[in-house]
Amino acid sequence: MGSDDSGRGSIAFFGTYRPPVPLDIYSCPADPPPSSRKDELHLTDGVSYNQNGRAIPAPALKELLTFLGKKNPALAAECGATPDDAEKGRVAGLVFVSERDKGLETLHVALVRPKGEGGAVKVLSLGDVYGADTFGGSRMEDSGCIAGGFKVGARTVGHSLVYVSTKEPVTRRRTPWTVVYRTNLADGKTERLTPPGQYDVSPAVSPSGKMVAVANFRGNKWTGEIERLNTDIAVMNVDKTAQGGLRRRILIRDGGWPTWGSDNVIFFHRGTGESPTNWAVFRYDIATKETVRVTPEAIDAMTPAAISETRVAVAAIRQKSRQAAMTTPREEAQYRHIEIFDVASPDRPAVQISQKIRPKGDHYNPFVADGGSRIGYHRVRTDDLVIGNNLSAPTKSFDKIHSPHTDVGLFRVSGVFPTISKDGAKLAFVDNEFKAVWLADTQGLRVVYEKRGSNAVFSTAWNQNPDKDTLYVCVGPSFSAAKPLEIYAISNVSGPSAGRKVQRLTAGNFNNAFPSSNAQGDKFVFRSTRDGGKEKFHKNLYIMEDAEEGEFGQGTVTRLTNGPWTDTHCSWSPKGDWVVFSSTREMPASAPEMAFLDAGYFAVYLVKVSNPTVVVRVVQSSATLAGHVNHPIFSPDMRSIVFASDLAAVSNEPISMPVFLHSVRPYGDILSVDLRDTDDITKNKDIQEFHRITHSRYEYSTPTWTKFATDDPNEQWNMLAVKGSTPFRPACPYMYPDGGEGWHMAGHLTIPKRCC
């Protein structure tokens, strides 16, 4: 997507299971453990989403503040913290991930004053301290930790920040962009620690500051795993110049999330068994090469944080949850809690840190603070919510996100399947309970269609003739191919409810979905299981010749594609001559049986409407097609196709996040390709260059593209609820009416199959 002074509009997308309630960072005493919520300290300023914190030692913070005073005196004066404050303990430092910089998940530093010093918190962007050349542009950053502070002969090696970044593009498909870097806190100089062609996550620095351990993708590749990554733990020196090279080596096979108990001991987590995976924390002795399991077999334990050679804090789940419905409350033992284990006293019960603070709440990714006297973690910021009969999520429905392209805007929608009318005046989406369709326009935000009982609502799409004011939705029990799913049209949708008309357009007990109209609005393309074989598993594309009557009356259906595979996620081109869609039609014979039921062997194709025998593959996921390229949409000027895909693999360890079954990055990020020719369809075969638009740890999906740009989507589509209507409150999988969190996000909850 090249530069264009006139602008190319905006892309909107949905962030799957990203909590509408912000995450934030807290700490509690470790010994003795907390007795009430009064013992919990809030470690940030409460702005935006904050997670994955690590303490900054006082000498390292002093170096950072010294550099800041030289580089940006005005900002140094504004933050009110000096190197002397760091040295004398009048201010503490925390490096953490925050989304406050245009929605990017990047590293920031919190300067925390002790209560005796006023308790204030000031947050700095690393870009403001060290410049945008190192900390700028489209990227995701994670796992910041401090290295250095040791002597090599007479020389003292200064402190540096070690972290993960996705800032360097990778051209190979389905390959991680995660690389570990080291930035010198005294001068800002940055070097790459991960060797070329390799990819790392979860760095951790040894207590001496001399070594870094990372989770390294085995074989330098990602093979599509979602929860349990195929990683080994590698160790290397921090400063290759001072220490005579990195001397990188693999120490531990099949492990992740390393943490150092000493320069001779590493704790790590490992998934064991098959589905559902069991998680345990282990201890590895470098000198003896002995590996010992630390946590009991009866519980799941992950993301360890070593306190000493024998003591380690973990996030633990004491009882698995197998609920079939997301709304089923959990028992206290089914939440993710912070506990401390001691291998020197295996018979002693684990020290419980978070259970007495919020027994019905999930707590993630512990870290050591105040020399081990406190344990930090992150959780949702339920304290800021208005509590009545239920917890209420914030009302902001759109987030403006940093775009790598100056001529294309980018924003995230809290609802599912966002769709924007051709004139840009109306935006519709489904709530994340799949029960109601919401419409946002100049009149406000309101529900225009709602289903109760077992049926759900999916896949909204505007008729692209704005004069018709018609919105399509799909209604049925699920996306399961064996169950019926019908397409409905809601006409006069933005007008008064009394004039609104809902009409069913499909018939025959088939699974029909993803309608997309032509520019005139008199036809639409959709996918269906009709003629889908004995089990109705195969899906092909069809054209509804009468968009108003559907299959009823004189309405007819014309078959567009034909084959024993899945063609889906179809979108009619603005010019009207092509349809773009996702398909498993070239799934290799070696693929697992029934693999077409999951979006695991998809590529993007174009089909010529006037001659359906002309089909061109535009984007493939990999050489074997074993990947996800889904929900393709044309740009309004037809120069590009945007889609959701796992071409950039994963950007962190998914088990460190709230986990639904298949919720962490089965699609991936939002990406695009530029078409070579908008007139000759055959010239667009197998486009190799792709553009990564988003960098996130969450799954981003169902993009849509409008020709209209907006600086503030909340202003563009009036998000004030219409008088008498219920405000939009996205159901939050992290929330529970007693102040904890409700839906099961930590184990192996069964949810409907991925929407294909």
C-alpha cells in the first residue's frame, strides 16, 4: 500500500478475546503472604492496558535517568526523578508492556515513588528516552529485563535493557518476527542478540547480569502450534564484545519461559501430555544437568519467576475447567493464582499469594519485586468498574491503532464482524456473545436485531448500495457445517424500529454464511453446504440472483464454485467482476483427515464472476498451504486485499495469556497484499510480498475496509447510546460479579469451531 496524498480510507478489525476491561500491574508481599486486598499495591498510573512487568534495579534506573537528563532535560524535569533519587531509593523503576502509544503493545518505564515519598507514578515511553530509531514504528515489544552491571577485568559493563521486538520484517511465511535485542541504558546503542535466521521469545537475565536465557523456536521455525510452542531454552552471554562472543548454546530441550534462580539454576515451564495439555514448572541445574519437577502433577503451573535457587513463584491452576458454556461460573480452584513453591521443602504447602486478594480472579505472569519481598503480577483492573448488579465494561467501542501506512487508517472494534456501509455513514457489528447486532451512526449506538435461545448471530455485511439501507446477518446454532445457518436481510435498518423489516433469504436446511453484495446491491455471493456431500462438510460459493427475495418467490441461486473442499469468506469486488475468497481446494493429500473443518489449510483466491472456471490463487500461507489466510476483503480502490493470517506466526508464549481453546492466534494478525493488475485477473497469481499491518499477542480477525478516513472513529459513528436503549457493554471473559473474573480463560474451555 503505497503513499497516496488523497488517502485510502481506514481498516477496521476485531480483537478476539482481548478483554474490554484493561489489564494492570500489581504486587503483594511474599513473606508473610497478603491477608487482605489492602496488602496489594498498584504499580502503574492506571492508564491503558499494562502487563508483563519486571523490576528495574536501582543502579540500572540511575543510568537510565542520567541518560534522560542529558538527552531530554525537559522530560527529565517533568518526570521529577533524578539519578540521586534512584540511588537512594526515593524512586523505583518498572519496565512493562503498555498499549498507551496508539494501541501498540510496547515497552514503557514506570517511575514509582514509595508511599513515604508520595506514592506518585510517572510513566515514560522508551521512544521518548532513547528515540524512535530504536523504539519506534510498527512493532510489538515484550519481556523487558535488565542485564549488565558486572566486571570484566578492570572494566565495568554497564546496564542494558534486554527485550523482544517484532520491528524487523521477515519475508518467510509462517515465521516468527520475534527477536531479542539489547539496548545500552547509558548511551542508547542497540544490538541484536538473536542470531540471523533464528527467533526467540521470553528472555530472562541471570542474577549476575552476565547471561541471557531465551525460549528459542526449535528448528528456527513455527509449525502452527497455538498453545504449546515447540521451543528449547538457549543461553548466551549479554555482551559479546566484553565477554568474547555470545557463546550461544541450547541447554534445555522442550521448555519455555526461563527464569534464573542463580547463575547455575534455571526454572522453566513445559507442557506435558496431549490435549488437554498439562503444564508444570521444572528446575534445571547447569552444573549437574539435572532436571527436577517442582510443581505437583495434580495442578497446572506456568510462567515461573525465580526468587532464589530453591524458591519460585508460578501462576497455578489447581483444578481444570471443562465447561461447555462461556457463561458457566468457575470454582475458586479453577482460577489462575500466584503461588510460591520451594524445592528445598517439598512437603510444605505452597505459599498462596493472590487467593486472599481476589479468589475469583485470574492473575498472570508473576515477577520478583523488592528483592523478593514482594511478588508482582497483572490482572484485569476490576477496581475501576462501576459495580451494580453486574460489572460493566468501559463504553469505548473503537480504538485508533497505529498504522504502518500513512495513507490508511486503522482501528479496532470491540464487537465481532465489523462492517461499514459504502457511504461510510454506518457501522454494524455483533456483540461478543453472538446475540445482538449493534448499529452505530450519527443517531447513536443501538441494537437493531437480537436473538434469544440457542441461536446466535454471525457475519454481518452491508448491502453495498447505500440507498437500500439493508444489513445482512447469519442466524443459527453455530458455524458447525452439519447444522443449519440462514441468511437474513434487515431492511430500513437505520430507521425507526417500527419500519424495520427482517426477512429470511435462504432455505433448505443448509449452512449458509458470509453474504457480500455487488455494487448495485441486487445480488450477493455467499458460501453454503448445499451440494456439500453426504455429510454436508463441503462448502462452495453461490450467487443469490435476487438480493431482496432470496430463494423465495421467483428468487434463484447460481453456483459459482464447485468441489469437495471449503470455499468461504467471500467478498465481491468494488468493480463487480471478481470475488475474493478463502479456500482449502489445494489442501495436500497428506493433510489430516477432516482438516478442512478447521481454518488450517487456507489460501486466498480470486474467481471471475462472468467465467467461474477462471480461478487464481493470490496468497498462500506457505509452500505446503498448512496455515491460515482468512477473511479477505478488497480495498475500495481495488489496489489491495486485506486479510487475517498467521503469516507472522506467534509473537509470545500463548500460555502466558488467557487461553480459550483455539483462541490464541488461529488467524493471527491483519495483513495485506497489493494486486499487480486490477483488470487482468491472471496476473495476480501467488503474490509473494505481503504487508504486516498489526503486531499483537492477541488474535486479530474479520477486517473490513472503508474509503473514508477518520481520526476518531468514536466521533465518526456517534457512540452515545440512543435514548431508551441499553449501552454497549461487551461481555468480558475476565469479569465476575463479585469483583473477580468469570469466564474460564486459563484452561481448556470448549467453544464453537473457528468460523469458516
